[in-house]
Amino acid sequence: MMPIRALLLAGLIALVPLTDAAAQSRGRDRDRDDDRREQPRNYPGQGLRDAPRSAPRADPGDVARRVQSNRPGRMLGVRERGGDYVVRWEYPGGRVSDIQVDGQSGRVRGDD
């Protein structure tokens, strides 16, 4: 009875790596199939985001330097909003303001 159990246990131990290998193989096949399905599709308007804009954009670093040049305090961040830039600024004393900057020219439009 004991040798039969030992043989069965040895057989099961030998099969475990084979089932893992088969599962890995199925996973690779599935990944390959997914890669084939994810081919880019052409549709109207594709690539408009990458198309050159009609006017040159202001560099966010230049925008930040322009805002810093005439203001006391410190810059907290720059983000893009609707084609323009918004510079978050903290004045001495703790007041925080959003400064609107034109996205094409880089000129400061105003303080919120």
C-alpha cells in the first residue's frame, strides 16, 4: 500500500510542472492574439491631435519665468486650460491666485 501511494505522489508531482507550462503557453498564445486584434484603425479625424497647430505655442517654462519676473511670492504649478496656461501663484502672506496666461503669445492676461 505504501509503495502505491509513493508512486501516485511522485506521478502527481511530475504532472504539476507540465500543467504550469501548458498554462503559460496558452497565455502567450492569447497575448499574441490580442496583439493582432489591436491593430490601429483609420477613421475620419485621426491624427488631428498630432497635426501642427496654426500658431506656435508658448513654452510652459517661459510662461512660468514671465510670471515670476514681476511678482513677489512663489509659483505652485502650471497647467493648461483651454489652449491657455494657468499659473498657480502664492503671494507673501499665503494668498493663492490663478494667473491666466495666453497660450500662444505667453502674455499674462490677468489674476483671479
